Amino acid sequence: MKMNFFTVFSVSLLSLFLSLCNAQRNTTFQVGVILDANSTNARVGMTSLSLALSDFYSPRKNRSTRLVLHPRDSRGLVTDAAASALDLLKDVQVDAIIGPQKSSQATFVIGLGDAAKVPVISFTATSPSLRPQTPYFVQTALSDAAQVDAVAAIVKYHRWYQVILIYEDSDYGNGIIPYLSNAFQQVNARVSYRSVIPLNLAATNSILDQELDKMKNMQTRVFVVHTTTPLASQIFLKAKEAGMMSEGYVWIVTGGVVNLFYSLDSRIKDSMQGVLSVKPFVRESRKLKSTTPRWKKKFAEINPGITPPPEINLYGLWAYDTLWALAMAAEKTGFREQPNSLQNTSALNSTNIFTTGTSQTGPKLLKAGLDTNFVGLAGNFNLVNGQLNSSSFQILNIDGQEPRQVGIWTPLLQSSSQRNGNKTGFFGDKLDIITWPGNSRNVPKGWEVSPSGKKLKVGIPAKAGFPEFVEVKTDPKTNITNITGLYIKLFESVMAALTYTVQYEYALFEVSNASSAGSYDSFSYQVFNGKYDAVVGDITITAKRSEYLDFTLPIEQGGITMIKKIQHDVETHDEKFFVKPLRKQLWLTAIALFIFTGIALWILEHRFNKDFRGPPSEHLGLIFYIPFMSLVYSNRERIVSNLARLVLVVWVFVVLILNSTYTASLSARFTIDKLGQNADIDVNDLISNGNYVGCREGSFVVDFLKGLGFDESKIKEYKSAEDFHNALSKDEITVMFTRTPYANLFLSKYCKNKTYMRVGSPYITEGVAFVFPKGSPLVADVSRTIIKLTDGHNISKIYEDWIKPTCKEYNPSKDSWTSVKLKSFTLLFAITGGITGTCLVVFLVSYLYNNRDFVWRISNSGATTWSKVRAIFKHFDQRDPKSFRSKQEGENAPPNLNVRSSADQETSSENAASHPSNSAQPESIRVV
């Protein structure tokens, strides 16, 4: 078959070449082709190359260049591929090499091409690791790295968060793995396991059995396969035998497998039912439709006895476009230069068989090829950095004998909003209905809680700090253990709210005496050892534990609170104690109001009341005496003016309120406890003084206190709230350090006698959470359920049902004594001042009105301002005749007695002095 293949192909090319050369003299470029002759891809590729050569040259006789192909058979071996390349470079002196077929072969051939400056162009070697080696390697097939984002988009779309990679141990298999890992990381999916399958056929079957059995017992149910088609066929046959092609499993294969799906027998196709795959999207163009029949005819001519494929696969399309691009590059180059031979005899006689000449045409041909753009059978042919530019991908579902398209994926823009958002890149952001393994239409969740089918084993601490959180009771008669508590109820509520059923059972972490079997670190470590599948209890998230465990979102707040015993004391030995019931501003305002009220009463009573008469010293005494004495008892001085009575009534009311407030505040000062010690305890003082501190036995707080600097000998551990109570009440410890939820419950339990209080600011720590093994898929689902229950206030309701304080926590800071502020009396003082001021204004207006003639005469006199003021004040200082007239005085008074007042006399004399011609007439005033 091999001789027939190359004989027919060579004769065909030779006849075509001779006919073209006879028609016109053209420059001929020599092109080597290295393929595995007996492989399907080689047959398809050679058919496409031959057809592309005839299509490019036959219709157009005016081409200035020609390509001559020199095929070589690499027989699937790296050594034969290298030998073929050396033969082509040394003996044929080719200007370009198409091939080789495999990535492992390409590594060696690329080096030879780079040394000879000859482009190596491959339409089948797709490993991403090949491209960075040299600029003389050109991938005219899509790199495997182009499809990883499409695979990751499938995982993201279905919200799978763990995958298992299955790949072959070869350059082809290993090259894509870093790109796949990065793509999964971008969609928050973790690679939980990597299964590497060797290419040794003798060991493959046994290793496959071992690997499939191992993966079957893992929780992850999403498998991504990247192997060649023959190895993938073995994997799926074995997977079906192992029962791993049933409902609940997810299988995704890369494009290399599905490209040759048509060539697989029916048994292999049946084993792959429900598999998903990605494949570069090729739009069905008019050119492709017209080329396919001619391609099938050409295939039958070159490969007699072999049934042509139903369509040209991707490798055939890329091969056709590859030769077309190379022919276009030759046209741009124009002519072929002879390569440089070896320069000296020593080089010719060298034992280095890999030494070759240097091509003069290769670099020009490479540059022209990289700049070539056209629309080929596979779509737009555009090389970017020596690689075919990426395109859209079909999402295929193997359902029956042919893959069925369920979606189209387009590369997203490289913006963080699209990469990290809800965008997947699928057309319409959705996929059609998929038939999964087991002929199921239900989307698999991607993992199993317990692959073995057993119940989840959940560890519970045998004794927690407070029974409200976790309580374990065993009935002595029935020996049935009943586990209750806040955290137990929360766990059961969360598991019941999951979208799927999880079977679990509790297991106590205890020893024979039913106490906790060790610290919480060792308890949680049992999950890492595999003893428990999860742990529920008062387990705090810490950095140390998170290194080997996964925590859900917290179900309760964190923090460490300090609690101390209250030392009651009353401080009354203060020399300024009597003034502290009222603030300074209030004292000053009250004194000012006292004086103002006294002045107002004197003004209102001075002209009408003989008790308010007398020398100036007595006037000043009355101003201070009457307002202050009203604090104690009523005044002996009789008030005769109605305005003065109104002022005094309002003032007495204010005095009553002020006096009562002062008395109450002073009483409170004597009765309220004052703490003998500062509530803000300094931890450094506790450490330097060598004080003993307490914490929960086995808790992470022990390590926390050591981290603060406490000596281990000064840290005492206690098991229960009663132990803490006894230790604090007997002064065994100065301060108790405990988790904030414990502190809240402890203070509410021992709040009746106002015995304990929290001090200082709480230390910030993580909260309490459920514990699962590292990488458990349950963590994400349980965390999301916790969020939903929190938003629905279910967590708060459960907390209220289980945590019921016996009384309100005592907080001395809320009972602390404070002085009365001025703000409390602002309105009262404003009313008092307003009424008093109004009375003064009414009185003064009345006085001025009643004595308007006198005031007018004084104001119009020519005396100085000061003299006018003195005259008015002297007039005001006189007794009001109407108020002081009595019956007796009226009888004994001499009739028609006119007396010139001193003010009148003074005014008259002044007016006479200033106006001698107009002397003022004195006003007659009747005085008693």
C-alpha cells in the first residue's frame, strides 16, 4: 500500500510538472512533505496538498513560479522524521518543509529547519509548546491553546468548580496542560486531579484500569480528555466497562478527538455517547461545497481501495490552505536562489550528520508567507506570530452516530468585566439541550458527595463550652445519643436547603470518659486524615487550620472578648463634690438669672413698696437677697406690684425645678457605683504584672494568648462557664479571654448581681464555620446556602430560638453618673427671662407714659445728657404719690402745699442759666 501511494502520487506530480514546464519556463521551488504515510491524517493531508497544487496552477498558466513536492514517510517515528528532514535539506535542498505530522517529531525537525533557514510548516502539529522555539516554525493549524477557553466556558456555563484532566504523556498531551489550568482558574474551577496516560501500549490497559478506578472513587465527576484519537478510544471503552459513562458523569474531549470521529467504529462511538467536544467552527462556503466532490475523487485516486471520508476534516482543510499560502508566498518571492553549500572540506568530512547548507530562499519565503492573507477552505487564513489566528468554536454533543452542534463559542474580549462576569462567549449566552452520559437530559452537578455511596460522616465535639451551642445527651436506659444545639440546628437547616440530598450521620469526637478527645486543632485535623467527612461545632477559622482544611462562610461572628470581675466602689471624697451635679454653664446661667430676677423685682417695687426703699446699700442687698431666699422659704417682704408678683411666681417655679434637679443629681452621685479600676485594661500591664488569665480548654485562644506574649504558665484553661465563674469570683484569674459569642452568653447568664463586665476592645478574628476536606465541592454550595438563609433571616431566627439570655447584660458605663447640662434648662430659662423682661418693658413704658410731661421737658432742656439721665433717675427714685398715700396721711397733710422738687429746681436753674429770658416753670408734686 505504501509503494502504491507514493508511486501514484509521484507520477501524477511529475506529469503535471513536465506539462507546466513545457508550456512556459518558470522558477521552481522545492518543497518537502513529511507525514506518516499509513495514517488517516496523512492520506487526507496528501489529498488536500495535491488538490491545492492542481487548483492553484492548472487554471492559470501564467504563474511565474512552481512548487514541486517531495513527500517522505516518517512512519510515526521521531527518528524517521528527522532522517527525512535531513534528506530533504541535504540532498533535495528544499526551500520549505510541510510537516511533520506529530508534535514530538516537530521538535527535532524544527531545529534542523532553523539551522538551515528553511521554514517548517505544519498543519497537524498543534502543541502550544512548539511555537516559541524558533521563528522558522509556522503552525497553519490552530494551536491547542486556542480551544482551552472554549472548554473552560463549558465548565463555567454549567457551574462546575472542579475538573479532572486526562492526557497522554507526550509533547502533544503535555503542551496544553498549563493553558488548560490557567483557563480553569479564570472561571474559578480547580483541577482536582491529573491523570497522565503513558503511550506504552503494553502498560496502557493496566494503567487505564487503575486510573479509572481511582477517579471513580473521587468526588469530581467532570473529566476533560486531551489525547490522540486511538488512546481516547481505549479510554472510553474502559470507562464504559467501569460504569463511568452513566448518569452524573461529564466527559469533555478536545478537538483532536472529534476531528476523526467519523473514522471510529460503531463500538467506540457507542461508548462515547453523551460526550461534549469543541471543534473550530468552519463556515460552509460555496468554495468548500464545490471543492468537496473533487477532493473525494482525488482521495479515491491517490488511495485506491479506501473509502473516502464523508467530508474534508479540519486537517484536510488546513493542508489545502497551507499549500495555497505557500504557493502565494512563492509568487511574491519571484525566484529561487540556490542554497549555500558547506563552506569547507572539514565541514564536508565532519562526523556531524546534522550539518546542512543554508537556504537563501527560505527567509524570503517565510516573510512572504507570514504576510499572506486570503479566504481559504477553513475560513480566513491569517498568521499572527507564526500561528493561525484563532476563530470561533463549535460545541458538539455526541448523540448518535454523528456529533450534534449545541452551541457556538466566540472568544471574549480580554477585559476583566467579560472574563470574570457572567459572560461565557456562547452565541445567545446559552447552549441547546444536551444529552449527557446515560442518555440523561438532567445537567450533572459535576461531583458526588460520597462516591462510595456511604453517608457523610460528620464529626461533633463531645462537649462544647456552652450547651446552647452543642449539647450531647445519652439516654441511660436506651443508650440513644441525642445531639442538639445552635450549630447542629444550623448545619441541619443548611443541608436541608441544598438543591440536592446529602445523607449524613454524626460521629462524636470523644474518649472513654466522654470528654473532648483533645484540642480543636486535633479535632479538625481528623478531617484531613479522612476520619471525618466534615466537622460541625464551635470551630473557629484560623490560618493554621485553613492550610489543610476548607471552611465555609462563617455562621457566627468571630472575635475574642476580655471579661473581668467588677470591683464596686463609691468615690465621694471630692472637695468640689457639691458643684458637680450641675455643669459649669448651667451654674453660670442660673446665677445670671438670679441677679436679673433680683434687679427686675427691685425696679418693679422700688417706687411703690416701702420695703424696697432705703439707702443704696439696702437696695443691693435686696437684689441678691430676695431671689436666693426664695430657694429656702417665702420672703417676709410684701410684694405690692402685679408685675413683680408675676415675675416672682415664675421665678419660684424655676427655683423649684432647679432645686429638685440638683437634689436628684446629687443623690444619684451618692448611690451609683463607680468602678474602682479602668475598664480599658492594657494587655501589656497584665503581662508585665504576671497576672493569670483564663481561656477555654483546647481552644485556639491558647495559641492566641501566647502570641500576645503571655507566658504559658500564666494561662489557665477551663472547660465550662461554671469553671470560669468560679475562677473569676475567687480571683484565680484577672481576666477571662474567650470567643465573643461565649462572652455574650456568659455575661447574660451572670448579669443578675452585676458581677462581670467586658473590658477593652474585642480582638478581631474569623468566625465559626463548618469544616470540610481540602477541595471539597460541598464548600461552595454550603456557603451559598448560608448566604441565602442569612438573607432570608433564617439564621437569625434559629439563633433567637437557641440563644435566650436570662437577663440583660450589665454595662456599668450605661449607669455612670453625669452632671446636668444647660441644654436641659434652655427652654425653662428662656421662658423665665422672657416673662421677666416683658414685665420690665411694660413697667418702664407705663412709667414713661405717666410722666411724659416731665420726660418731655427734661429731654427738651438744654442740659447735658448726663444731667438729663440723673434727673430722670432722681425722679424715678421718688416715691409714687398714689401708692404711698394713706387715709391718715391724707387727713394730716397741709392742703395746696406746692413743693419744688430738687430735680425741678436743678432743671430750672440750669434752664435759667442757659435761657435767662425763658425761665422754666416748676412742676408741682404732691409728696407725703
